[in-house]
Amino acid sequence: MGISTNHGASQKIFGQQLKLDYPLLSAFAAPEVVRDYTGWLDEGKRLANRAYIVIDKQGIVRFKKVGEMVPIQELEQVLTGLE
């Protein structure tokens, strides 16, 4: 699933445009979701940093990068390793 601080309506359009096959969750009205992942929320600016967090089905964080872009190939490797 994807999570962002964008409003749910904009996430719905984003998901449709990219034809995503996984749910998108909005933390727009629940900033505590963002706060739970250390380094993701910039409290001073009240903005979320870009973050990639992959959590497996058992709830274990398998990958985390905050504040920088991650090449799609790197994410694909991480996700392939979960299968």
C-alpha cells in the first residue's frame, strides 16, 4: 500500500492515472501515521519528507529510505525479494 499526506481524493486520481493495483492510504487527516515513522515528518515545516518504507506481511520493515529518491529498479529488487 502507498501512504502520503495528500488528500484521499487526489490519491484516488493519482492511483487511477498510474493504474496502480494496490491501495493508497491518506494520512491527510491523521498525521500521527506519518509521525510513527522516524524521520518521515518534518515537524518544523509540518511537511512529510519523501520516504520509501517496505513492510512485509509479518509487519517487519524490510527497507527504508527517507529524504531521497529511490530508483524504481532498487524498489523492484526489494519487492522481488519478498516473494
